[in-house]
Amino acid sequence: MLLSLHVKNLALIEEEEIEFTDGLNILTGETGAGKSIIIGSVNLALGAKADRSIIRDGAEYALCELVFTADTKEQEDKLREMDIPSEDDGTVLIKRKIMPLRSSQTVNGENVTTHQLRNIASILIDIYGQRENQTLLSRGRQLGVLDDYAGKSALEMKREVGAHYRDLESLREQWEENALDENSRKRELELLDYEINEIESAALADNEDDLLEKKYRKMAATDKIRAAVATASESVDGEDGASEGIARACRELSAVAGSDETLDGIAAQLSEVDGLLSDYSRAIGDYADALMFDPDEFRETEERLDLINHLKEKYGDTIAEIREAE
């Protein structure tokens, strides 16, 4: 229900406030008194298109304010669904400020878009003008009037019947989906058999995809690894490499062993480094000897990964999910 209207600086109106009561409210006056402006201000407050020409001469802006209260629980529920903040007394204050270059609108102090404002208006009020009584010829409008007249008990029955009807439609759709003809059922069984055989023939092992990925990355980078290993080995064991320099340092310090305890400690540390370098040289040498690239093995690994990735696209992101699809 519309409780009050406040208008300021709108066309001929400097400022006016109108309060409405239950029942019939009538605005009367001579032609040009501003009745249409009053009704137009309601439309403006509810999101109608506005331009600067409606602002009163000499004013910086025009203002329209409406105060509503929800009449039914249905209205309250719809406003709650739209996250409209409510006042303690349950009223809804709509305020629209129209300025030369733009307009702003709020509902209970919260900024809203014009689209939101129109949706809120459709819940709170219906506005009819001349010749709009033709809407009564609409079947949908007639049903709405009948529903309003029938009252809450009939509305609850309507909702219950509607819910049962939707359940019936859902069951009918499921029945039609499941009522496949024999050929369709046969094709579906053949497809399921094919998919099961496809998964079973792959004979996937646990974590096989992770192991193959690691193997593939290593094989694909064999040339880079071989070059890096050769450079690392040459840096230590090659001419003027680290091993030669440390060995020379160990010989020099060994020649003066026992002359000074501090120096003997340093020599011992250097000897440990020399031992570590020897272990490193053996380890990297063994790695280089074992580093081999078999084109056939690389191709088989690549094909196996392609198969697993193909199955993942169809049945799941992991091997466990692929197996569950059986």
C-alpha cells in the first residue's frame, strides 16, 4: 500500500506532500492544477524515464519520494528475495533524485539501479491510466484477479496442485527418457560394451601416468641432460678442473703435515673435499654411462601417454576415476 508521496522541485510544484489512507483516495482540481504531475511523479519515483526539463526552473534537482508498506506475505517474501533492506516498522522508502546530467535512486537508503527499482515497483503497486481497463481482457490478468478474490486458502491449494503437476511432468519426462526403443537400447548397450573393453584392454597400472610423465620428460630432454653432464664432468675432472687443483693443494699441505695443528685441520677438511669430489666424479660418470636414448622406447612411452590422456578425456581425470567408469 502507498502511504505517502513527497515531491520537490518537479515542474510547477515547489514542494508537496500527500498522505494516502485505506480505501479510495481521490485527487480533484481544475485543469492545470497539477493532478497529472502528481501521478507522473509516482511513475518517476518508480523508474520512469526522466529528463532535465521536468526540474523546476531555478532548482538544481527534482525529488520524488514514496513510502510503501507490504500488504501481503507474498510481497514481503519477494522483497526479501531481492535483498531489499526493511525498516523496523516494515515500510519501504523509495527516493529518486533527478539532476540535469543524471539521476540516483535509493530504497531504504541503499542505492539501486533503475532496473532493480522497476522490479521493486512491480511488487508494490499497479498503475492504470485511461483505456488501460483493456488489460482485464487478458487471460493472465483475469486469473490473477480470480486468485486474489479466492484468498489465501485457495492460493495454498493452487500452489500444492502446481507442485504436484510439476512432479508429474518431471516423472513423465523421466519415463519418456527411459522408454527407449529396442534399437536405441541395443546401441546404448553396444556403446557401454565398447567403453568397458576399451578401459580393460588398456590394463592401467596404479600411478602409471605419473611414472610415464617423468620418464617421458627425461627422455625428451636427453640431449640437454647429456650436454649438461659433460660440462659438469669436464669442470671437475678436465684439465685445470677442480679435482686437479684440489689434489695439488692436498699434496702441498701434506708436505708440511705436523708442522702446525691449525694447518693440519685445514688439510683434513681439504682431504674430505677431495674425497667428495672423487665420489662425485664416479657418480656422474656412472650416470653418463647409463644415459641412453632408445627411439623405440620413446615412441612407445609417447603412445602409452596418448592412450591414457585419451581415456582421461572420456572417463575421468585420474586412473582411479577411469577404472570406476567401468
